[in-house]
Amino acid sequence: MKRTLLPLFFFFTGVFFFACDEDNDWDPDNYVVMTLHSEKPFYHFLDGKAYSNNEMPSDIDEYGIINEPWCTDLPALCGNFEVTNENDFGELESVPAGSYNSTCEEVPLNKVLVFKLGDDSYALVKIVDDVFSSDNNACEHSVTLHINYPALTNIESDEDNEEDISEGTWSMATETTGQVTLALSSFSKYGSGVYVGGRVPSSSYAAHVGEVRFEMNSYLREINTPGYFNATDIECRNESQINVCGQYGEFARYNNLTNQWEYDVKISNNSVSAHSLSFPSDDKGYVASDKELYRTYDGGQSWTKVAGFEDASAMFFITESIGYVLKENGNDEGRIYKTTNSGTDFTPYAFPMHWYGQPSVNHASAIFFIDEDNGWISADFGQIIATTNGGENWQIVRDGGKDEPHLYDIEFTSEHEGWACGANGTILRTTDGGESWSKVNVGETGDFVALEFNGPYCGWAATSNKIYFYEDWEHYSNYFN
């Protein structure tokens, strides 16, 4: 179950509008009352039962709710849901047109949550009571839920693609005093923080091996990395759990609540230069080097090699089992590898790229999927390549030209709105699902090497020593109530 960012976020950027027909049999007043707590934190919509950790159904990701024991002010739920501004089921005249990727978020009480299940049916949920307790850093939210299922039956869509496009602004937030930024990650709540991992110049290498920094309100705080650790990629699973991989095959997990590293391990005894990681759930995650893919089932404490690759540049897992590995270079066409069984097997697919007579400099650098069907790749010469069928077929949706700068990163905040960044201060934006792209001038001439959004109205982009911040406060404050 994917809970963040690298992907994966929840979005309230658009709505489907529904008209009820005369045969509609949905009753918003027909709901069950269920309490989830530490002994039984799982609820399954199809059978209407709560389960313990030992009894958890295998399809809980697609058909259920998980109540997280987070030490937070608000309770946290996991599932394929979107948050609305409605207080009662009967007030719901529209539902968010988001991606419904699995997420784990703190959620407010008495707000209607729309769950989209694996069979494309809907359920409505509202937390009506929360009892919080803690003992020696062990926390529990005992939540009482009103659950309306099946919901929104026999309701047809009148129109989709309605989207409130942000008109936010970019500004330079801070400088990183010489740190080379390789990756960004952020909390999904309120946009209050971004983590930056990267290498530092060789002149100060001994004093600053592998800095990891936390930013809130343009204030940078360095987190000392454990041992000889040169961070190359970083991912925030939630507001407490931060995963980092390093240049020399290290993996470490940091707890932001205790301000301590929980553990620091070697991914392999071989010389592995880990460059990307992805944790679709707390315990199950992946780390890729340029030649190998490793998997963990215990939160990163132990790792197993599951596949070998040549010239891999990026990795992206949509769920615990579905993921992609992207090759930096190809022959006549670029290559991408897809797994649907957690990396046990991979199927190669080709995607087109224009070479302009310079195959040695043509690279595909980043990949992002908004759901299991729609994904994008950023590459040299300003190229963006897209798929609408889960990677089986690809087409070039932006061909910048032989003089266009390389695009280093790409991310979508909804099916319609996306961003890409690259060399020479390049930031691109689309509001039509990638069919057309426009350049955004932020007054920077350096190379943007990474970007990160935690929703449609708040994001970051980084050069080698600067962090730029994007915000649309009017929309953003409404987005988080």
C-alpha cells in the first residue's frame, strides 16, 4: 500500500458530477457503525468485518481500511480514498476525481471519505469519534466509523475533467550551502517540510558525508547521517518514517518523532551503488542500483536481490507488487521493465525516443505513474513519453527538439496536471494530462534536478544548491480545511 510520494499523494483537484436517476437505490442513511482499535485495526468492506493483524485479508489494500497507530493529533487511515468537504453522506453530490491510489493520511473527524474499491464500487466513511491513548511511545487511536456501503450505486457521470487548476507562484525558498541535491521528499500533511538528500563537494567531503536536511518554513536543519553514509535517494512514508539509501549500498530509516535513526544496514555485501528507493508500504520496499534490484519485507532491516539490470536509471512502484525499472539508455528505442509480482518476473517494453544523431547523450531519467494505467517518462532533448495502458504502449507527447535541455524529473498531481524540470532552469507544466506543455519562468539558470509535490497547490523544485517553493495558499488552505 503506497502511502506517500514517489510517488504517491491524495488529490482533491477535480470532481465528477453525478445525476441520480429514478432507479437509484442508494440510501445515504443506511450505514453501519464500526470501531477499529489496536486489537482489530482492519476493516473489510465486502464482508463487513473487523480483523486483527494475524487475520488481515490479503486484499485489504483494495477492499478495506487500516487504522494506523500513529502518535498524531488526528487519526490516520489507509486505503484507496479521497477526502471531501462534506459532513454527511446525503450531502455528497459529487466525489473527487482523484487517482484513488492507496494512501495513508491523518484525516479529520466528521468529514466524508470516498473509498474506491478494487471492483470500482464506492464506499463512504466518516470518523465520528476518536479516543487517543499512548504509553512509552506506543500510541493508539480507537476510532468509531460510520460506513455506508455500497454507496453511489446507479449514479451515472454527467461530466468529468472538471478541474480547479492552480495559479500558484514559484519563489526561491533557501540555499543549501553547497549541497548537491539528488532527491526531494515531503510530508503529505500541510506541506510542512521537505527532506533533501545528496552528495557534497569533494572539498568538504570528509566533514559532510551524506547530508540529509529537513526544511520547514525555509529553515534548514541538518540530520546527521549514521556512519559513512552518502545519501542518494530519500522518501518520507509519513510524518515519522523516513527511508534513505546511499552511494555505497547503505539503507537507513529515520524516525522523525524520536529524532533517531532506527537502523543502518548494508543492502548487499557486494559493491552496490544504490540510487533509488521505493516503499509502497511500511514494511515492503525496493532499492535499485544501476545493475540490480533489491527487495525487503521487514522495513529495510534485511534485503534480497530479486533481479539484475544493465544501466537502470530509475524505479517506480505503484503498489507492493506492480512496479517499473527504467533503463537510462537503449538501442534503437528505450527500454522499461514491468513487474506485477513484486520483482520476481519482469516484462520488457519498448518506448520511442528521438536521438537526433547523438545516441550517446540520449538518456531517460525519471518515471512517474499516477495510477496503474497512466505514466510518464522524462528524457533528453526535452522529451516526455507517456502510456495510458500500464506501460505496454508508449508515445512521445512532448518532443522538445535537438536544442532542448535534458529533463531530470517528472511528477503529476492529478490525471490532468503535471510538472517536469530540467537543465538551464527549465520547469514545464501541463494541465491537460500531458498533451501540451508550457514553460514556467522562475528566474533560474541553473539545472533543476528534482521536484516534489504533495498535492496540487504545494511543491518544491531543487537545483544543486537552491530550493524553490511553489504555493497557491488560497486553494491550499481550502484543500486542507
